[in-house]
Amino acid sequence: MLAAESRARRTTALGITGLVLAVACMLAAFYSLAELGGPLAALAALTDSGALGANEPPDPESLVLHYSWWPRLVMSLSAGGALGLAGVLMQQVLRNPLAAPTTLGVASGANLALMVATLMAPGLLVLGREWVALAGGGLAMGLVFALGWRRGLSPGVVVLGGLVVNLYFGALAVVLLLFNQEALKGVLVWGAGSLAQNGWDGVLYLLPRLVIAGALAIWLLRPLALLELDDASARSLGVSLKWLRLGGLGLAVFITGCVVAVVGIIGFIGLAAPNIARMAGARRLPARLGWSIAFGALLLAITDLVLQGGVDALPTLLPTGA
């Protein structure tokens, strides 16, 4: 009886948290659309191709809505949900609530790898930006593990190791920018986490990769849930902990690399969304995964929409990641 009441309270808390974030997202959307014709104009620009003018010059506001506002909203929801997914995978595998793409240096490593490839081996980007970012994120993760290996990968040591890797990779990125300002001048704002879009290309690039990653995460749900047991109990069930952890972390690094390849570094979401889901009552891994994706998507979308609505009050262009 008590267990049922506890589950009901947790479900209610999760529902209320999600509802509050969803309402805040809708209000922020109305706020950002105030100077673009409002929600009805936004829906018309998205669904009615005639609004873009086949027989008459297109309305500038419709063009902005169709090619900038809507892709940016979809990108913020997709990137936020992806980072929430990556964060919960890392926290589950490492049993560390402070693990996230930014606290472990993965995002910084992916960003640095893309900058180095842009300067020294642009041909690698033709093969796929996500693979270059994956290599950089994997290197960062490997360095964090090397720093914490002698201490048994304890949570505090892993987070401190991630801080060190973040600082060094961030410093190297700044050095590259200082010595290659002309070649990388467009990377500066992007690398800080810019969600600005001028078409649907970024969304079409990211979404298929996230669908594949999400399917793999669902496939790994049951094995990853066994990591909530201690190592001896998990091994007694025939689980290969080494390969399971490698698979979970590899998937999280791939997701992070895909997001960084499109929008640069977005901090906080991968750390906050899974912990909000946990504090709101999501105990089991499937629930935490689903709610972390939803909370991450809504948190980033709210931030970006508020930024768009208040852009006139800002002295300069401010990336959402900043």
C-alpha cells in the first residue's frame, strides 16, 4: 500500500514538473513570436507553402519563421533531448550523478577535434563531422579514465579529472582561435553553443542520427538497468560489465559528438535534466531516460526562446550555450 502511494506521488511530481516546463516553453514561444506575427502566423508559415509565395513576393516574416524560427525550435528540442539522454547514460554507467558530457570533458574534446580537423585535415569532415567529434570525445573520456583509474574511478576523482580535461581542451581551443582567427572566425560563436539556423539542413543532419542513437539506447535499457546492482551481482547474471560500460559510454559520446558537430558546446543540460528527473521521482532507468529526454528538450527550448524574445535588449549576439 505504501509502495503504491509512493509511486503515485512520484508520478504526480514528474507530471507536474513536466507540465510546468511545457507551459513555460509555450509562454516563451509566444514571447519570442510577439514581433513575428504570433502563433497563428508561425503555424501558417510552417504548414502552408503558399505563405512563402509562389505567385507573389514572399512575406519576410514568413521566411524568418519557416527558415529560422521553426528549425531553431526543432534544433533546441532535439539537442536538449539528446544531451539529456547522453547525461543519463553516463550517470547510469558510472553510477555518478555528476557525470555529464561537459563535466567529463567529452563536449570540449569533440569541439577541439572539430577545430583541429577544420584547420589541418578538412577532408576528414567529408566523412562525417560526428566521427571526428566522436574521436575527440573518446579521447577526452580516455584521459579522464586515465586520471581516475588508480582511484577506482571514484565519483569525485572522475569529476575532477573531467574538470582538468575541460580546462586544458578549452585552453587549446582558445589558442587555436588566437592563432587562426581568420580561418576560425565563424567557429567562435558556433563553438559557444549557437542554435541559430538559416534552414532545415542542421535538423535533417541531426535527427536521423538521434533516432538511431535512441533506438540503440532502448536496446541497451535492460542490460544497463543491471548496473544498478553491485558488480558481483551483475556478473552472476552473466553480464559483461566491461563491454556493457563501453557500449553505454560509447553511445553517450556519439550522441554528444553529433550535437557538438551541429551546434557546438551546450552545457548544463546533460547534467541538470537527469538529476531533475531523479529528484522529481524517476527511480527506474526507463523512467529516468524518458523524463531526462523530455526535461532536457524543454529546458534548452525555454532558454533559447527567451533569448530570442529578448534579443533586442542584448548589446551583442549571445549564443544560447553561453
